[in-house]
Amino acid sequence: MMENRVLFGDIIWSLDRNTLSEHSSSFLVIENGAVEGVYESLPERFKSFPLDDWSGKIIIPGMCDLHVHAPQYQFRGLWMDMELLDWLNGHTFPEESRYRDLSYADEAYGIFTHDLLHSPTTRVCAFATLHTEASLLLMNKLEEAGLSGYVGKVSMDRNCPDILRETTEQSVEGNLEFLNRSAGFENMRPIITPRFIPSCSDDLMRALGRISVERHLPVQSHLSENPSEIAWVQELVPESSSYADAYRMFGMMGEEKTIMAHCVYSYERELELLQNPNVFVAHCPDSNSNIYSGIARVTALMDAGVKVGLGSDVAAGEEISLFAAITNAVKVSKLAHRISHPEDRMLTFREAFFLATRGGGEFFGPVGAFDKGYEADAVVLDDSSFRTTLRDRLTLSERLEQYAYVKGRDNVCAKYVKGKRLVL
Ligand code: GUN
Ligand code: FE
């Protein structure tokens, strides 16, 4: 059933990168699951819609996490003193191999789904593992929780421990089975997920590229995260002119909608391939800091017309709440400006909030804003217990900024996806 309802509260969203639309004590009208409008007084014709009264609370669009590893959630906050390739081999691959055990996957994905449900995120692009059954289990849990987005069965057939490796044929067959069995989901969809070039043979990459293009399926992967990784890719695919060019050679660089996580070193090497309108960069500042990959030149990429959203990149990032990614994106951009790239602008809070909502939301369609016609994903934040003498003098956007920095890891008090209220 398509949802009709009205939310009352202090409503705020991004109109564009630099502009927040702020409406205190206003009505958000949702008709057939989409935003009908925001009003200071409720028009007569909507008075029959059910009203959820969130007086004094902040209502924002649901956030869009463009890059998260569901099977890594259990070890968030651990093993943060290693670089990417050692971290993958030493901890990540062994832990991911445990998801062949469905009862382990059931418990772990239950915890992940519960916490994601209570975070400000409504849309996700998630990596699972290479295990088809466990990937379907994750998709099912996210769908049942009422969340929306994509899950990828991870593809990897080389440079990984035997216990976490498929043959090329097994990987292709597993992908086809995953696609067939995920066809019946309503809000969750499959996404083609080569882990990264080092994990996938040329044959597997070619096969995945073909499946994506033939079935019009989006792609997610990692790109130019770490200097050792980039050098390795150049050895593995010597005929490519850049890491992004290697994805292009295999038909997975914007032929269909594509998310590339990190792109820390992309501005200098492969900007043109990122300027493809089908390509979205998932900027993951927590991950880039924790496994010291570097600082993505996010304002330079944005100013060059590249589409950018935010990713938690759990568990290289420790926080499921995108408020962490928002505030850390601002912080690392200031460090980059001071230390390495004075020519790059710092990122403002407004821009970072835009990236977490409307910027990343574009990957999913008309998502991440309260413009008329947008899919009605909304999150209600309770900042009433936050003690400050300034409270009555703050604008709504200042309240939101302070909440983001100080309280943004707290649970949300209500959440809607396409107008439907989720059971928290
Ligand atoms: N590159 C390949 N796999 C991974 C992963 O699991 N996390 C991160 N941050 N980078 C990767
Ligand atoms: Fe990642």
C-alpha cells in the first residue's frame, strides 16, 4: 500500500551543496510514499492523512551510506594500526571466511541490521562476502527491517586465502544464482561487486562486466585507496593507464551506475573517468584515517563535477552513523588544506550534510531531499536532552550542526522509508 501521512516538526534538507532549506514547526506531507510538499500550515485537503507529531524534534532526509561492509561490523573499532593490505590479510579475510557458517552469519547480520536500523541511514550499498547463502540472508534481513538499497555478493578468485576464494567459474555461477534468487525483493536489489582488482582475475572481471551490462546492474568496488594497492594494480593489469582505466577495460567504470569507494589518489591520475555521470565516488574519511590511506581530495573532485556521496566503510570506518562521516569529512578536508593541498577548499558542514543525503541519494533515484516528488525517506532526531544555554538562539541549521558533532552517534527516534514508518 502506498503511504499517505503528515510529519510535523522542525524540517531541514539540502536544496543544493551550499543551501539548506529550514522550516521550523512545519508539516511534511507524504502522498503515495513521495514528498508532496512542506507547509507552515496544513492545507485542508491533507487533514485526513494520519499525522505524526514530532514537535520540537529535527526531521532530516534519511542518509545514504554508499559504502559499507556488513560482515566487518563485528570487528569495528579493532585492529586500527595497520595499512590496507596487511589489515585485509591479517584480519578481514579470516573474519569474512566465517560467513560460510549460516548460523554465524545469522547472528552477525542480525546485529548489523539492528544497529543500521537505529542509525540515521535509510539507504545502503553494502558488501556482503562471497558466500551466496549468507549474502541472501543479509538482503533478507535488510528488506525485513524496511531498509532500502543494494547488497553485493563479493567476487574474489585470486590473492586471497584458500578459505575465502572461489574459482572463476564458481564465482560467476554464484553471482548468477544470487541474481536469480534476489529478484523477488521489494526494496533491496543486487549489485555487481568485484572486491577490487587485486582480488579478481581478468576473466572474472570480464564476466562480471558482461553480466552488469547485459542485465543493467549497477557496480560497486574500491578504487585508488592506498599507494601499495595502486602499484600492485599497475603490475596486475600492466596494459591499463590507471587503476580506473583497469575497471574501464573490463566494462565496469560507468557503463552502468557505478560506486567507487575512496578515490584518495584519483584526482591526479584518473579524473576524467570519474567525471562520467554514471560514476559516484564514496568518500570514506573515517576509513581513510584509520588505515591511513590518505585524504581524498573531495572538494577538488566535487568542483571538477564528480558525483560524490559518503560511506561509513565499516569496519575500516568504526561508525555506522553517517554523522561521523559528515563531521570527519569536514575535519580531514581542513587537514588536507593546511598540510598537503592548500589549493583545495575545505569542505563545509553544509556540503558534507549534502553529500550524506542528496549527494549520495542521487545514486538511488530521487532520494535524499524533501523536494516535491522525492521518495519520502525521513529521520527524526531528538536533541531535547542536549544541554546548552544557546538553545533558543540557534537556527535550525545550527541545531543540526551541533547535534551532528556532539550527539550524532545516538539512536534516532523515528524513521521512514518511502513514507512507511519502520519499527525500531
Ligand atoms: N579494498 C578491498 N577490500 C577492502 C575492504 O574490505 N575495505 C577497504 N577499506 N578497502 C578494501
Ligand atoms: Fe570498503
